[in-house]
Amino acid sequence: MDTIRPILRILKNKYLITGALFLIWMIFFDPKDFRLMYGRIEKLNELQKSEAHLNAQISETQKELNLLKTNAETIEKYAREQYYMKKDNEDLFIVKLP
């Protein structure tokens, strides 16, 4: 019985009960709870990876555009590869690999 009394005295402490209820409220019921914040952090990381990928793609496209603006051979190569254009005296064979 002597070991139960200090535990009961701690559990009857109104500040401890209020603090515990506050923590429970903040963890589970608050509109900005921890699960929501964790989900937002994961979404932020995903968007940052996407931004890095898109920035790399933009820089690659800008380099390609610069080549297309300055070099006639590049324009011809691009037209042949992307739009399957050919000269009048040429035959074009398209082979699609699985």
C-alpha cells in the first residue's frame, strides 16, 4: 500500500493531468497534428526532387535550343530524328525495338 500512495498522489496532480491532456490533444486532434506535418514534409521532399528533375530537363532543352538556333546540321539532325523527315532521293525505314 505504501508504493501505491505516491503514484496516486502524482495521478491526482491537476497540472500533470492538464499537461497530459494537452499533449494528447496536440498529437492527435489538433488541425496541425504530427501526422499532417509528416505528410507535408514528405510532399515537400517529393516536390523538391521533382523541381530538381525539371530544372535539369529545362537546362538540357535550353542547350538543345541553342544548338538548333546556331547550327544548320543540328536542325537537319533534329528534323530527321524527331519528325522522320527525309530528302527526296532517300528511303526511310523505321525499326521499332521492343
